[in-house]
Amino acid sequence: MARHGGGRGWYGKVLGAACGVTLLAVGASMWTAQAGVVSGSSPKATVSARPAGDVKPVAVDIAHASDQGARGVNLTIDDGPDPVWTPQVLDVLREYGVKATFCMVGTQAQAHPDLVKKVVADGHRLCDHSVSHDTTMDKKSEAFQSKQILDAERMITEASGGVRPMYYRAPGGAFTPYSRTLAASRGMRPLGWNVDTKDFEQPGADAIVATVERELPNGPTVLLHDAGGDRSETVEALRRLIPRLEEQGYSFGFPVR
Ligand SMILES: [Zn+2]
């Protein structure tokens, strides 16, 4: 079957999919706590302190092709960093010499800057996954979307020691034309996915592997999670999946920007 990474057909099908829904309640309360902060009253509430000179705008459409071409696979790891699971995911990736893209929740990055720095040091890429993972972001005001995206960009960049996120993935795929345009103007390519492993439903490592092998013909970008619950199945699935796919001639890379 022909792969169509780069096509748009998959997007409508997964638009309503929730990823990392268990974070939602926590994220919502964090947002409520932040909402009363008047912009500019605290250094943590504004993005104006960051120099913008090094930011180059990127394309606004949703990326999912791989820089490794027709047999490329983009592993994307969402909702962390998490002190239990992110180190285990990093260990597996390091063992096989594979790079991935980590879509981080701003508050998680802020809480675990050591993990953000480890992800960067291992050669992986960062992706802005909003401040509080509100999967109804596409129904919210532009002011809300802007704050979620730009504050998370700042939190992740500060936690990494100055390495900026290269992508923006809306929580649950809840992109809007506004959020895509804003992220792209900050050098963060909107990032979709083709293969939803549903690992957060804990279907078993075998089922996660089977889903990837079945759905990879749809496109190269695979959605996995390193937070939001017990991710031992995800770690085990990666351990089985990487050598299996390499045997089948796949190579691992990054989403095109
Ligand atoms: Zn997510």
C-alpha cells in the first residue's frame, strides 16, 4: 500500500482524538491558577523578555512527512517530561541510537528542566505541546490559544537552557488556523500524526506494536506518550518496535519542517 505522508486525509480522522486526557484535569486547574495573572505583572507571565532575532518563521500547514523519506518513521513522544518514564524512554532510544521528537507540556518542562536538558543532549528535538493540555483549545479565544502556545514555548526554552521547540502540536490535535499561524511565526512547525498508538489506553505492548505496523502505511509520524499514567507498555513497545522496523528497512528521523 502506498504511503501518503504529507497528505491531509488523515487529519480529519484524528482531529477528535484525545491524547493524554489524564493530564486535562491537572492542566485545567493550573490554567485557572494562572488566569488571574495580569500580563506583564510577572516575568513568568510574559514572553517579551525573550529575544526574537533568532526566530525564523516556518510553514503553517501541519507536517507529518519524515526527513528520512519513504521508509522514514518519526517517533513523537507526548505529554512529558515525566521523572519516571522519560528516562526509560531515553534509555531505549539511546540503546538503539534512535532520535525522536518530544512534545512537552509547558508545566512539565518547567518542573523537570533536568529532563528537558537530557532530551536535548541526546540529540532529540523539542515540540511545544501547550501549557496545560486543553484539548478543547480550538474552541477557546485567540488570547487563550496565544498564551498557551507562547508561555509553553518560553517554559520549554528556559528549561532546555535556550534550545527552542521546533514544532507545535496542539493538545488532542485541536489546531486552529490562528494557532498554526502563530506557532509558525515563532519557528514552530505545526505537527500532526499518522499513527495513533492509543498507548494511553494501556492496550498492551503487543497491541501498540501491532497498531504501528498496521498503520504505518498511512504515514510516518507515530504518536506515543511518556507521561499521563503508567507508560511501561510504551517503553516495552519501543524496545520491540525499533529493531522490528529496522529489520523491515525503516529508519528513524524527524518530521520535516
Ligand atoms: Zn498530548
